[in-house]
Amino acid sequence: MNRTAILAVLPLIFSGSTAFAQATDDGAAHLTQVFQTYLGSTAGVVTVKPNGDAYTLTLDAAPLLKMAAQSGGTASLSPLVMNLTDNGDGTWKVTQDQALSLAFSMPGAADVQESVGSLKSESVFDEAFMAFSSMKGQLSDIKITEKITQPGQGEGTVDMAFAAGTFDGTGAKGASGGVDATVSVTMSGFTGTFAGQADGGMPVSLAADSFTESVKLDGLRPDAIYKLMAWFVAHPTQDAMKGDKATLKGILTDGLPLFAEESATATIKKLAVTTPMGQVGIDQLDINADLTGVVADGKFREAFAVSGLTLPAGLVPTWAAPILPQKASFDFQVTDFDAAAAATLALGVFDLPDATPPDAAFGQSVLKALLPKGTVTIGLNPSAVTGDGYALTYEGTMVAGPDTPVPTGTAKITLTGIDKLQAALAAAPDDMKAQAMMGIGMAQGMAKPGNNGALVWEIDASTPGKVLVNGTPMMGGN
């Protein structure tokens, strides 16, 4: 049982509770009983006390964590303390002001410690759609330390910290069911150090001025998530889980697609990466992601954009400095997969007898359901590498999968400012210059003219075993 699970259960409990205008001992006893319906009656897990016109709720996962400990592992989570006030209109005001700590240890595998020096939040929970209609809060002094041991790779360590952060969000009943929610997070003063035996134990350090992220979720199914969390609370051991697989299957089946679509944007400013070769600097790193839930028309997209790149002194030869990229972007997506059909079929694993793994035929049937066409479409959306006086842009699409041994697709590459690249190469060492100039000459010979003096290469590999560049077959084509 972790902090996320406990927090996720809260709204479910609210939805089944009675509103109290004035906090009383009887009201606290009733709320305790309601909470224990989902968290169990283990002594010390749930405590509710009247506090003026509010209730002070304390959730302590220690007894549950102790029950669930397996394989010699240990875990601890500081109690969560919140104040609940009935607004009298079907909503609850929820406030929190405390420090938090979490620790997890599995000998020979992992040792994780996380802490938040201060968490202050104020939210409004709406019983009508079982989610928070508004939330806001501040955090400070966030620290994360991890030691992970992997067979054959030795120990890896992670030390990260944020000085402070804020978050806010909204929620409303979804137009097509579920809940439509937004969350924005801003963090500042990031530092991190990463090291592992695979790289000789040489650490890499990161620092950034700020990190911001915005997430939009459509059609979120909080009821399904709460039921799932409640099921795990009620089944803290492997034997208990095995004895009630049918209920878990029903919760997962009824809860699909969990959410309809999620989109997220993140920006990291003034990122500095210190490596054994020196410091790499990035003025701004932008990340965008879009993905669908467990739906028939599946999609996954991720995009990265970097600007203001600086490299360690001496790493780039003097002749190459004028053509060092100033901006770069990469944007790809995967479509044409049916996550809903695959998930529905995969849930059949719960019907298998205990200790009976699914056979190869089962896996093949799930894969066929996931890829109804036998392939996925991988799209490279318009992306670019640009520098002083030149720009290289590229885009394309490719079809790949078990039914297509040789991936097929098309692409388009456009280059402006080739004279800038040629001028820089003219100052390169003779052996490098000769090879590079030969390669550029061949590329120019295959290019066709574009707008404003651009060179264009249209690549057609839509027929297996055949590649055309601007209509001309390449070596090996026919």
C-alpha cells in the first residue's frame, strides 16, 4: 500500500459518506467505519477525530505495509493528516499541511528514500463526479535517493532534489463520461547526480533552474481506479489475491478504458549536464506527449525540442564550431493499434488455473488483437535541425510489424544553406574534408530543387526491397 493508493481511495470514501454540518464524535465514528470499509479494520490505519466544524483524518499505512511485506523487504510511509470540512453542497474542503517521508528497501535489489519537507494544499472534492473540482498547493525541500542493483550491472545510484514547487488543477464531469481534469506543476532548483557500475561509476550531474508541466486528462475513470485500489487494500497477500481473481478481472473489465486521452507538455529551462568530458548546456528542453487510454483507435506521440545547445570547450573542433546546431527537434507517433481489443483478450489470463502461464498461442492471439492490420504506422512528424545559416528538416512515415518483414514507407528531407556547411568543411582536416565533400557532392547530385534554393530528397521505400530517391533507384533497387 503506497501513498498514491491511500490518496486515491479518499474520493471513493467521500462519495459514500454522509455530510455532517458540525463535527461530532458520532460523525467521526461513522466516518471511521466508512473508511475502514475500504482500508480494512486493522487497528491504527484509520483515525478520524472531530476538530471544530471539521474532521481531522489520519491515514497510517504502517500496519498495512507490515502485512504486505514480502521477500524480506521493508517499507514505511509517514501518516497522512488532512482536515475535511463539509461545504454543505455536496462538496468537501480538504486541507493538508505536513512533511512527508517514504522509504522502501529490498535487500540486494533496491533501497529508495523520498521526503518532502513541507506539503501544503487546499482542494475541493465534488461527490457528484467523485473527483477534485479544484486543487492547489505548495511543496518544498523535495529529496529522492535511490540505490538499484541489477544482475550483471552492479549498483546504480540516483540523488535528486527540488528546492520548491507548486501545483494546481481542476476537474469536471466529462462530456462523454468520466472526468476531464487538468493539472499544472512548477518546480524550481533541481539538482541530480546519477552513477552506475556500467559506466565505471563515473557520475553525471544535472541542474536546472525550473521545470514546468501541464497535463490534460479526458474521460478519466476515477471510480474504476478507486475500486482497483480498494481491492488491493483488501487483498494484502499473494494468497488473498489469487483467491479473488474473478473480482479483480471484473473491476478491470468494467473500468476500461481507464481514460480516453491524455496530453502533456513539459519545459525544462537552463539545464546543465556535467559529465566527465565537461559541461553540456541547454537553454530550453521542451517535451510533448499524447496518448490514448485502452481504446480501439490507439495513439502514442512524443516530441522533443532542444534550443541553446552548448558543449564543453575543446570537444568540438574549431572548424565545426560555426555549424554547431542551435536548435533540434524530433517528433514521432505510433498509430493503428487496438489497445481495447488486446486488453479485453489479455484479461482472459485471470481465467487460467493458478501457476498456469499463458501459452504461445494466447500471446499470439493478444498480439493479433492489438495489431488488427498486422502492422503499426510510425510517423515522423515535421522535425528539424537548425544552425547559423542552415536548416535540415525531415518527415516521413513507416509501416512495420510482424506481417511486414521489411518495413516500408516514405520520407522527405529538405536542406537549406548548404553553402554554409561547405564553407565550414573547407576548413576541416584534409582527410575528413575529402570524404565529407564527396558525400555532399553525391547528395547534391540526387537532390531536386526546392523553394528558395533548398535541396529536396523524396525517399520512396513503399515497395519492399526497392528504394527510390526523387524517382531514381538506389543500389540494390530495381
